[in-house]
Amino acid sequence: MTQQNNSDPVGDSHPLETEAAEHSSPPPRGRHAQPAANQRWRRTRTGISALGVTLLLVACALSVLVPLLNGVGKDWVRCDVVSASPGYSSVSYWRPSSSVPTVRVTTKNCRTITVTRGVTSENMQRIADSFESGTPYEFKMGWLSQQAAHGLTFFTSTAVSFRPYLPAE
């Protein structure tokens, strides 16, 4: 007759089942009970939100910095005029729906320059006609507009004033 060994407290279990039971933990509860795919989506969603907030902060900082950077370091810049045309441009950082009369001056070596100071609806055609094609002019621009005139592609050059270029003798 066979004698049973009662020293095994688990009973008739398989050795692998016993080992798996020792290393497994109870199922997670609360917010950690979600599957791994949902946790990855939550991390991705958090990353996208953080990126959106960062871009919003950069846009707000630029809306403050652009006028400041364009207001410092004003200097005269020599540019060869190709053509000039009157028109209107919208200015979004002053009033959302305002249109400002401007003269857009296309140049050979400074890209396009916008003149707004002193330009009104009544005199914008006269100011545009005063520019002679092929003639060098000097435009007084802030630091950021100077950078834009020499190749910074994200901004448009804005001149505070202009005058015909007179070479020093």
C-alpha cells in the first residue's frame, strides 16, 4: 500500500503552478489597473499637451519680443529700390481687425520693406510714386527689421522712415 506524504501544504499542485503563484502579484487596482496600451496613450497625450503649452508660451513670448526687438538698434540701411506699391496690411497685435495703410517697397538687396509711419489713405499713392526704380534709398529700421532685410525669412522689414541715399563725399 502506498503511503501519502502530507508535508505538501498545497496538495496535489504542479511544481510550475506553485512557482508562478509565488511570483505573481494580485491584480492592480485603481488608476494602475488600466492595460499597458492605455498607459502609453496617456503618456503620449501628456506629451502632446506639454508640447502644445510650450508652443503657446513661445508664441506669447514672440508677440512681446518682436515689437521690442524691432524698437532697439535703429539704424539707416541702404537698399536699391525696384518698385513701390500702396496697400493695406492687417496688424494683429494692436487690434485684431485693423487695417493700416502701407507702402510696400520691393528692393534688390533688402527684400520687401513695409513703410507705415506717416502713411495715410490720402497720401499712400503719392508716397509710393515718390520712389524711383533703380535709385538707392536709406531706410531707418530696428534691429529685427535689419535682420529680416538681410535674410531672416520669418519676419518682414518695417521702416520707420526713409530718405534718398546721398553718398558721402
